[in-house]
Amino acid sequence: MNKIAPALLLSCALLFTAASAQKRAAQNPCEDPQTQVELNLCADRKFKAADAELNRVYNQLAAKLEAGGRAKLKAAEASWLKYRDDNCAYEEELYEGGSMQPLIYSSCLERMTKSRTTELRGQLKDLNQ
Amino acid sequence: MKRIALAILFVVCLISFAFAKAQRQRQTQPCENAPSQYEADECAHKEYVAADAELNKVYNQLAAKLEDQEQRAQLKAAELAWIKYRDADCEFASSFYKGGTMRPMIESFCKTDVTNARMKELREQIKTLEQ
């Protein structure tokens, strides 16, 4: 009996922690990610948001171009995508086998996507001048 | 005596201010003030060649820090992809000036900018490895 009480207490505590984590996750886990899984998930979300913004700016720029320029922009974007993937694969490689690997990969994608968006915004500005 | 000291101080400030301004201009658009377009092209090209040489140095520093064969192969793949991106992006950026005399200069400016950005990235990657 003496052994059962602490075990019971421990399972209660575990259950409580799990329940509160679930509640937090249901709210918005990315406001304050705590576990590696949450961190990975949130990094991926941030990348997807950055990617959507890049697509928006890309389309704005493409809309201002004639067919020839659009083809060149498309070629540049395709080569950028390959560069992004290869560069982030390199950064990920450094953490091979670690639980942080997905986080590193998504953070790299997000960072590169944001700087590409800045670049395209600059080109858009040049066109508007 | 006090007046002379003040005057000297004023002149020194003025000179250093002008110097700083000139340097800043050099850093932003050093070649645009060349007397002819040909010289501006040459100047911009030289600047790009210098940036490229510096990038190679940084790349080799990073590669030397990698012990894993696979990591080195992946870095090389990234660099080859980056070269293609640099060329395609600057081909696009300079296409607005197609047929114009400024085009080679614009292309060199673009390549220098893209090269400097890549250099910054590789330097960050070196820092990560050193942590």
C-alpha cells in the first residue's frame, strides 16, 4: 500500500502535465513552444507563412513584367529554390540524427525565404522607379 | 590660444566628417562616378572579381572546418546551386537594361551584392561551427 500511493500520485501528476500541455497546444502552441515537437511544428508554420508572403511578392513582380522578363524571373526563382534546398540540406546535415534537425531545416528555409522576399521587393522597387 | 585650438578642432572635425562621407559613398556606389561608362563597367567588374575572390577564401575556410565527407559534399552542392542562382538572378536584374550601355555595370553590381550576401551566410555558418 505504501508503494501504491506515490505511484498513484506520480501518474496523477503526469496526467495533469499532459492535460495542460494539450490545453496549451489547443490554444496556440507557437506562442510559447515547450517541447522539441512543438518547436519543430512552429518553425514549420513560420516557414509556411514566409513562403506565402514570398509568393505574394513574386506574383506582384511577375505581373509588372512582359513575357521575356517573366521567363527570366521564373528561371531565377527556379534556381533560387534549388539553392535554398541545397543550402538548407547542408545546414541540416550538421545536425544529422539529432532531434533538432527538423527545426534547423525549417528555420533555414524561413530565413532564406525572408531574405529572398527582401530581394524581390528591391527589384519591384527598381521597376517602379 | 583658445581660439586657435578651437579652430583646429573644427577643421579636424570637418576633415574627418568629409572623409567618412567619401568612404560611405565609396561603399555604396563606388563606380557610378567614373568618367565614362566603359570605365564604370571596368570598375564594377573589378569590384565583383574582388568580392568573388573573398568569397572563395571564406568558402575554403568553411570547407576546411568540415570533417565529414558528406557535409563537404553537401556544401559543394549548395555552392554550385548558388552559382546558378547568382547568374540567373543577375541575368534577370540586368535584363531591364537590355541593349543599354549600363547593362554590364548593373550585372556586376548585382553579382557583387549577391556574392556579399552569400559571404555573410557562409561566415554565419563558420560561426555556427565554432560554437
